[in-house]
Amino acid sequence: MTENQGWKHSDERHLAITVKGMKVMAHPVRMQLVSLLRVNGPSTATKLAGQLGLNSGATSYHLRQLAAAGFVEEDTERGNARERWWRSVAMLTVWEGEDLADEDVDTAVGFLRAVLATYAHAGQHTLDSFEAMPREWRGATDLSGRMLRLTPAEAEQLALDLNAVLDRYRRHDAQGPVPEGAELVHGIVQVLPDPAPADSGEGPVSSGESSEGEQ
């Protein structure tokens, strides 16, 4: 895994994942650990274990695997002889190179399944808390979908455009003043090619409706 600046979805500092990195991250617990460190900042295996409902031994093992692959590192300024602190190496992990999946399709699919599971967990967490949410946040919640007929190039451009929209908004780790009432919001982009042939008449059951009504 290499560290560099700039990629097709963002100009922020990031880590470019490799097949080896995918193998390490193709585990929902490791994906969640990295996410927690990025959102909440440095933490210990014990604290992270409590958040994930695991024992600290298992969490420590996963953190060591992540550290060996370059996703996290020990925060020596906070650690002590009794307990280590960990932090994320970068705020973004990106997929560079169109042929990366060709090197090991099974590993790429495993990695993407872990990503998808993490996003599904975030959505479920929102819905679990939906009833107790302030009314304005319930109104801001959106689960939208629309079926499109695109070429591969158009689908890639769609992903670029959607990520460009997200980049216009304040990141959770942004420096400077934050308006009153600002809370953590998950902005998730999914561009999912339909595996059914376009002329087969087969396809997803979804009508293309969104949580706000017809698109």
C-alpha cells in the first residue's frame, strides 16, 4: 500500500489500497475498526472492543494486522507501558487502477463485501435511532434510488460527479468553526451495475422510488 496525494475522487491525503491490503481489510471487524479511528480519533483496543462488542484480545489482534498492512499505527504520544493507543494512518482508503481487481477477483469481491457491510451497518444504525431523532433530522434522512441505462464510461462519470458533490461539504474532521446544530452525517455513494442483460427483461424488483417519493 502506498501513500500519496490526489486521486480521481478526492485531492485529500489518502492510502492507495493494494491486493494485499484488500486481503487484510476483507473483514468487517477490521473495516469497522479503521472507521472508528477515523471518525472518533485515536483509541485503545479496550475502548474499541467495548464499542464493537468484542473482547480486547480479538481487537488487539485485528489492530496488529491492520498496523502490519499500514492502515493504522501506534500513537506513541498517548501510549504507555500498560496500554497502547492506535490511530488511523489516513482518512481515506482509495482504489487506484482499473485493473486492480483483475489481479485477484475473489479478494477484491471480499474487500467490497466488507465495505458494503460497513455501509449497511451505518444505515441500520440510523434506522435503529430514527424514532428518537429530532424531527428535522428525520426529515433530512434520505434513501434514494433511480434505475439508469448507462455505458461504463457514463457510470464512472456518475461516480465522479457524486463524489464531487460530497467534496463540496464539510468533512467530519475539518478544521475551523462548525455551525451550531451540525452532526455527523454519512454520505454514501453506490453505483451498482445490474448483472442482468439489458434486454432480458430481468432486473431488480425495485421500482426506482426513493424515501422522498418518486424520482
